[in-house]
Amino acid sequence: MKFSAQEEYGLRCLLQIGKSDSPSGLTIPEISKLERLSQANVAKLLRILRLGGLIDAARGQSGGYRLARPAEEITVNQALDVLGGKLFDVSFCNDHSGVENICTNSIDCSLRSLWKTVQATVENVLAKITLKDLIGNEKEFEFYLIKRFDEQVADN
């Protein structure tokens, strides 16, 4: 299972915008420099994030990109949905049926059940993590994850 470069870089750009103290937001060249990505790639990612309703853009000399909502109201799950979609979608079975128009396992498929469960589990975790949670240093966030999700595992 892999996340795409678009999802990774898009999240990184979104985090840079979320971390910014600038009232006018960040520009494409600023984000490009901070993330060491090409300006064209950053522009493409910011367009996707803007169309997805996660960021706003202001034009002009004092313009830039800002979060459309507070960082605590934007989940990682929402961002990944905008940037690339789901790891598994039930349409996968139709799109990859093999040489026939319908998958030979369309009635009884244990793999479909597995991927649906993995997707639901990933969504459940990522829906509980916000951009605000990610803003900070790695050690603090790792501690937060262990504390939050180890407690949930222990409760089950």
C-alpha cells in the first residue's frame, strides 16, 4: 500500500500554510522554497487544495494562501480525500475485473472484505487527526499518537 507523491506533498504544503503566522498567508514561491518543490508542482497542489475547499487564495501584493477553516477543523482524512481519494473504493472491483466485464469473484470475495475493512480502519484513524495535531515536532506527535491510539486498543 502506498500513498502518492501528490498526497504526501499536498499534505506538506497544507501543513506549511497551517504553520504560517503571516496574516496574508504564504505564496507559491515561499511554499516552494520551504518544501523544496518546484513552483509548478506547488501551484498544482494548491489548486487541488483550493478546489477541495481546504485553502483560500488572495491575489495581489499582500496575497497568499491561507487555510479555509481553522487547523483543528481540517482532518487528515479530508485532505487525503481531496488530494487523491481512498486507498480502496468499491468501484475498484469494476475497474479491475480482469479480461471479463465482471470480476469472477464479484459474488464471494474475501479480498474485497479485507480492503473495505482496511479502508474503514484507516479512515477512522485519519478522521481523528487534524492539521493542528500535526503542527509541531515529530516526537510530540508520536507521543500523542501512541497515547491516543494505544488507549483505544487497550479499551477494545
